[in-house]
Amino acid sequence: MARCIPESLNMIDEATAGEIKTFEVLRKLPDECIVWYEVILGERNYRPDFMVLDPHRGVLILEVKDWGVSTILKADKRRFQIKDNSKRPSDRPNPDHKCQVYLRNAKEELGLRPELVDENERLAVPVDYLIVFPNLSSKDFNELRLGDILDDKKVVFKEDFINSATLLQRIQSSMPILEKELDFFQQRAIRERLRNEVTIDIPDIAARTGPVIESSDAGLAPDAFAIDMEQEIIAKEFGEGPRLMRGVAGSGKTLIMLMRAKLVASNAEHRGNPQRILIVCWNVSLANYLRQAFEHINIPLENSSMVEITHFMGWARSVVNNYKGHRSFPISDTPDFEERVTNQLSSILLKESDRYDAVYIDEAQDFRKEWIGFLFHQALKGSEAKQKNFIVAADDAQKIYRQRGEKFAWADLDIPMQGRAKILRRVYRNSVVIWSFAGFLLGNISSYYDNIPDISFKPKKCHDPEIIECKNLQWQIKETVKTIQNTVSPDYSARNILILYHSKRVKGFPLIEKLMEALQKENIPYHWISEDMESKSNFRWPENSVKISTVHSAKGMDAPFVIILSAESFDLANGKTEENAEFDNLKLMYVALTRARERVKVLYSGESDMVQELKRSQSEYQKHKKRVLKLEKEI
């Protein structure tokens, strides 16, 4: 069976009967083949119905038309006049002309990769096309005199569908077998050039370190990342109705959600039926980070305002102020703030014009169940629960807010999520070393998931986790500055480093203030993400600077190198910050560790329960190090 993206068309409303019929045949191609449905080709928003990569033959484009003899009224080399469900006949482009355009652009895209051209700079990979008429026989074709404007050798007819084996042979024989099979690097180059929609541009940086992206991107432009094929399949296979994504830290939940949102918005815009989509998370800084990542996903979308990315309390404030008046939203520093917000929302009935066609929640473990229920029942259009487009991404191992994220049954919220969950088991962000070290800290990490066997890892550089004792907090700052100076170079941008902390003051010592003074003295560029609301809302992730943040504000983000300050301040017994909000500090440290892709350094001064837990985790890692490293080698 061929690898199909998406794996089924049954849940795609726009797929025609002819496309579904053709897809069922294409999926029977050999295992090494890849079949894409409606891939967005290049920057011109061209969308061939199917593209097939066959390593033994090349690339084949298929354009499917459900037209029959009674629906084709006129035809010439440029246009077909079609009788459809509308009152007036409609003009459609000649499918052969469309395929010629697709062919020309596919060749241009592929010709940009050195792996795919010969010594004379000519494209060495065959690219061809077929026009598929599932409802038009060859007899009908001849009676309509379509042979004058279409090459019948490029056409698949109705009778070809009688036997799938015959049709497969017809499709494969349209392209001759290559003398030499396309190798791994050539196939990867084809996938990356033809799947421009699943790359993310990261501009103005010296090193490639964009958000939540795989690192196996050799051969891409220096300012782009490729999305993994597994992530692409998940993003494209989500159908109508509520969906739950659960998975370990770094498994790509956020990226899949962003790609899905932009793809849905782009497809709706392309078909002249724009949709409003809400993506909501808890943190202000994460919402800003998501907007930046969304902006650079290479899927065409002219009206990006149709996708609203925001933090929950900001969105709730606008709703309450709109329906209750500007004095109704509670003050954020009141002890019962969240309860009052919940009560305010429960008394609001959103107008249909204020609702969304789709709602996606990222880091849903940070939400109260009442908020999730409000987003589903009030923020979404439609009355049929099973048809509401609602995607929830969550990871119970990152549930740091003790007063939120309580366990509940989806049925209690009247959300039909049963049988609609997707568990992600492949870690893209962290090296196997980083993730294992963090996992040992939590103990039995499988206890946070219903079923989590066979976790796999994207190969990355491996650095043993470092836990370093410093004489005092001032020495932690000196160690941090020295580490940055020894790490940053012309080939390694300062933005590769993320400094995380629990509290800006530790036992009265102004930790972050003194850190920034030291960085400034050494001319090290930095940005304090969590300084205030303005900084959280406006920081630019791609800028060439060390980022400084609380762990709370860094949820959802990552960097190749993470330095964690004052591990002793993650007090397991207390669990309170200066803002008097209670957190699960063991999970908070787990979140901090899993922000690192390749290297993590934890600094501390003096013993504490958390330091003891980190040392235990490091001991467990060293004990199982051979098994851990072997796991990555076996991928």
C-alpha cells in the first residue's frame, strides 16, 4: 500500500466522488510510493488533485474531473462549459491546460534542487500527468470530439475503473521505469520542493532554530524548516468534529494544530467560503510565539485575520466587555479571579455572528473544564456537536497549575470526544538524552497517558545534562555569562540560548536584574520575555538575542540550549511564587527541561528537595545511559 497524505478522504467534505474513487486505487500503489491529495504547489496557490512520487518512475500529477457526457456542454483548448447544480452553466479551465501549468511549475520547483538535475543543469527526474474522468467513457470522449483538444493517451476513462489492477497498470505504465531508482536524498528533495506548504520560514537568523520543527532539514534553504511527514499526515487527516491530541512534550502538537488551522483557512479562502478560526492558549507569550510561527508556515492565506490567535483571558475579557460592559471583567489580582471569570462567562450567550467555524485549544491542561465547555458550546457555530470543528491539544505531564486542569469526562461537558483521540509518540523537539533525563525526574511518565509504548525520537546532537553547584546566586550569573560567551559564535546565534527561572527574586536577591546587568556589561544581546505584558505580547523570537523567561511564560517554546537558574527556588514543599499562585514545581521543572532540544544546564546554590530530585534523575540517566543512546541509534 502506498503512503497516502492524508490517509483517507472520507472525512474531507470537499473531496468529490471521483476523487475518492481515484484515491482508493492510488493507495494500492507499491509501498515505496507516496500519494498526496491537493498539495499546494509552489507559491502560486496551484492545487493539483493528486501528486504521486514513485521512486522507480518519477512524479505523476493527476487531475480528476467528475464530468460526464451530460454535463459537458462545450469544450475548447482553453475552457470547458459545464452544467452543474447552479442555474447557469459555468466555465472551467481545460484540465489539460491546468495540468500543463502544474507540470511547468513542478519542474521549476524540482529544478531548484541540485540533487535533481544532471551535469547540464537539466531536470533528471521525469514529471508527467494524467487526466482522470471516472464518469466519462472513451466512447463518450469520442462522441464529444474531445480528442481534438485532449490527448487520449493522457486520459483515464470510466471503463478503466472496472478493474483496479488494470487501472493501476494504466497509471504506472504512463511513465517508464527509470534505469536507476531515485535515492533517499533525491526523494527527500522532491518531497521538500513539492511540499512547500509544509515548510516554515525563519527569517533573519544566523542559525536554524525555529519553533517545534524537526532538525533533519539538510538541503533546505538556510531560512526554512521542513515539517515531518508524520506531522503532515495528522494535520491533513483530521476530519469534521471534535478531536483530541495527546502526546509527550516535544511531539509536535502545537505545530500540527497551526498547520491544520492555516490549511483549513487557506482551502476555505481558495473555494470562496472563508472561515473564522480561533486558536487559544493560556500564556500571553505563547500566543505571541504562535502568531509568529503561524505567519511563517508556507501555506497561502491572503486574509490572515480570519485566524485569531490569542490567550484565553484576553479573549474572555473581550467577550465579557462586549456583552457585559467594560466594568464587568474582574481585576486579575483578586483571589477569586478565575472563579469570577468563569461565572461571568456562564451567563453569556454568544450571538451567531460572534462565533467561529473552528476552535483549537493549545496546552489545554492549563484550562478549567468550564472554559473548555464554554469554547465548545458558545464559541463554535452549529448545533450538531459531532460536526463542530474543535481540536484540543494537551499533555497531563505538563499540568503545572494545581487549581486547574482537573480530570473530567468529556461526556460531562457534552463534548462527543469518545474514539476521537490521537496519541503522538514521536519526539521531535528533544534529543533522546534530554527527554529521558526529564522523564526520569517525573518517575513513571507512562502514568500520565492511557497507552504510551514505542516512543521514538528524531536523531539530534546529544549532550549529557549538566547539574552544576555554584557558591551563590552571583556565581550562577557568572557561570551563565561564561557559558554564553563560550557558546555563541559566528556560526551559533545567541537566539539558540534560552534562560529559564522560577522567580525573579530569590530570598531577596534580584536574580534577573543582576543577570541582565552582567549580560549588558559583556555586550551580550538579550530579551526579557516575561518582564511585563508588553514584553510578552511583542517579543520577536527570531531576533538575535538570548531569551530570558519564567518557565510559565516559556511553555510551548523551545531552544537548542536551555540554562535553568536557581533550581533550589523550585521548592517542592512550598510551590508558591511571589505572585502567590500555586504550581506543581516537579512538573514545572519537567517543562523547563523539555524546552531544551540538545543541551541543558541546571544551576543551583545549596541543597533542596528539587536539587535532590534532579540528582536522582541524573543518576538514573547515567545508570541507563547505554540503553538510552542505543534507543536513538535504533531509530
